[in-house]
Amino acid sequence: MKNLNMLAIDLGASSGRGIIGSFNGSKLSLRENHRFSNDPVTVGKHFRWDIMRILHEIKQSIRETKLSGDDIAGFGIDTWGVDYGLIDKHGEMLSNPFHYRDTRTAGMPAQLADKLSVKELYDITGIQTIDFNTVYQLAADLRDNPEMLQNAVRMLNIPDLLNYFLTGEMANEYTICSTGAILSATTRKVAPEIFQKLGLPMLIGDVVEPGNCLGKLSAAVSEEVGGVNFKVYNIASHDTASAVLAVPATEEDFVYISSGTWSLMGTELTAPLVNGDTLAWNFANEGGALGTYRFLKNIMGLWTVQETRRQWKREGKDFSFADLQTLAEAEKPLVSFINPDDPMFVAPGDMPGRIVEYCRKTGQPVPQNEGQIVRVIMESLALRYRYVKEGIETLRGKSVKGIHIVGGGTKDTFLCQLAADACGIPVTAGPVEATAIGNLLMQYIAAGELKDLREARELVIRSFEPKIYLPSADRAVYDQAYGRFRNICDGN
């Protein structure tokens, strides 16, 4: 068959790419056609996304397909979760979207507990409690700017917002909407009782499952990008939902880590798992494509390393990620640990200083140089993976035999090996572009070129070679280190 080309826009918390997928009926190949930084901005006291710049860069990617002669048949956008834009009755965006790391939602679950407790919300949505969930952001809007919320008629998560700018069509796609604790876990539709209890206006339309056509580029956008036009698909627009689609698993009950700024670690279910134990472990039942659920836990991921690198760059020390890996590998193992999910590591800022402070506060040896700091981060992440693995085993009553790591974090070979060592099981790493691949797979399913999830994953296996990491460390040494890690985390 002739190659069928689709364009995936993959937006991460720090960068975005346009990636062209070409499917020849047997294999999928990828080619990046545009890359750009995604730099949030501080405006006054608040941290926001530069959404118009993002839109401009997406148009650049589309324009490049015209200049390079690519015949594009379809298009989809995936992004991070929970954040959104508000649209008024005139179809205009009311405010630049807040960044989920903005501090306005700090402590919001406790502040709203008299109206809607954490348990009540979890029983409805199956979503883990995080201050920046969409439901808490909307409550912050109501508290801080009720006039703006009153003028809104629609809330669109970031991929839906960008699709609206490109097509003029509004939709609330299921996987992205599910991240914000505003949908029912069982019905996969909006939960109106949440809005009623919190006094929030109903700003969600019909929730649309991924795998269908939203529309085409508007006439104005098509003219702006050189006259090209194609179908715009509702894909699994939450980046982790797309990444999980591309896990090259043949076994049931596989465990994955979608590794990037965040590490999302979990397993795939066909029904939500919501009970007192899953609430206590703070596991989420986020929406997946094709009737699935992503039973997972958020881990801070490579954010801590990224922010550490940014701090050193501000100080005039410009390390590449490869440099940092080399420095860390040269240091003594398993000396000191942090809890990667401690609130002190959430906000941007002097991350190396916070790590030193954490180690001092917990009575551990304080890292003395860059390599030691990075090693503390990496080993702590790997031990956190072990903790979450044990949670999955406890909650599901099944042992985990291996872990699939997908996404940009697979390029960190040091972390992948640490994960295998800490968890004591094989790690299969790849594909690195899992999110973009999952974006493309959903487009091909919507276009009728792939039948189902099984066919999609078989295509991934044929097209991309993974790397296998086997445990190589002394098991007893890691067991002892894990005990220290647990004591440190449990005590803080």
C-alpha cells in the first residue's frame, strides 16, 4: 500500500514536536518535522502557559508539511493533563491558561473538604488527590476570579483548546478530561454532582471517546498555513494515554512507566479499581483509549533533574544530560535519598539547594558535588519505582514480572538500569517516542487502518526495537537501601 502519513503534535511540559508518521501497511516510521521549546511565563504572581506561542509553533509544523511536500491525511494533538482554557459566549478565550505548578491551588483539597471530601471525590472519579487537579483549579477560579468563571460557557483542556483554535470545533476528549477529577470513573461521563457540591458552573460538553474525526482545519487556518487541509482527530490526547497505547506488550497485566518530566507508573485495566485501599495508596484510574483505564500513580520523574540542571545553568555551569549521567555514575552508590514526591520538590527554583536541605534535615550524608546530587535523585527515583511496584502488587494481588519503560526517560540508560536493579526484575525500555507513536496509532485506528489495540501494539513491536535491562546489583544491598529509603520517606 502507499504510505499513509499522519502528523502528531506532541506537547510536553518543556518542549513540543511535530512528528510525521508513515505507515506502509506493515511498519511505522517516524520523522520529526518541527521542534520548539515550551516556556511557561510568570505574569505578576502567577505561572501560565504561553498558549498563543504554542499555537504559532503548531502552525509552523503544519506549514512545514506543505514546504516539504508531505501528503498528510490526518492530525492529532497530545499534551499534559489537568490544565485548561475558558471560552466565553463569543468563542473567545478569557485568560491565558494557568500552569499546573502555579501555587494558587496549594492546600485546596483540605480547604474544600467540608463541601466535598477527598474520599467522596475519589469514590466518584477514582482519581488521585493532587492539589492541581482540574476540579481544584476551577475552585480556585471561583474563589479568585468569580466574574471570569461566570462569563465562561466552556472549559477546554489544552489539546481540546488548541484543536478549537485550529478547527473552530469544541470537544471534551475523554482521556484528557479524566485527569482532572471531574468525570465519573464508571460512566466515563461528567459527574454533575461534583460541580453542584462546589458551586461550579457546568462547563463541560458531551465527553467524546478517542478515535473519531473532530473536523478539518478552518478555512482561515488552512489559508494561513499554505492551503493544506486534513482531518483533525480526537486521539487519546492525554500524553500518558497515548504513551500507554504504544507499550510493546504482548502479556496481560503488564506494568509500565511513562518516563519524562513525570513518571507515570501503572497497569492497564478494563474496569476501574476504586476502594479504600486504592484511595490510601492514592492510585488514579485515568481514562485510557478503547475502553481501558490507566491504573497508575504519579511520580515526580525527571522534573527534579531538569530543574537541577536549570539552576546550575543559572549559576554558569551548563551541563548536558549526558554530562550529568556520567558524573552520577562515577559516584558511590546508595548513600543518601530523597522522597521525589515531597512537596518541597514541586515548584521551580533552587533544586540542588533543596536536595541538600532534605538530606541534612533527614540526618543523611549531604551530597557535596553535582554528581552526588544527581545520583541521589536517580537512585531515589528507582527506589520510588519499587515502592509503586509493590503497591500495584498489593492492590491487584498479582506479582509483577517485568516493567516496560517508554518515553523520553528511556534515553537515560543509567536510570533504566537503576530501575531494574532496585525493582529486581527485567526492564524493557522503548520506544522513546511512545507518546507520538500512540498519537499516530489512534489516528490510524480512527481512519480504519488498524482494527484494535492488539493490532496497534503488534505494529509497535514490528517497528521499534526495545532495549532490555536485567538486574545486575546485589539484591541484599538494594533491600537494605530500600529499607532506609522507606524509613526516610515515611518519616517525612
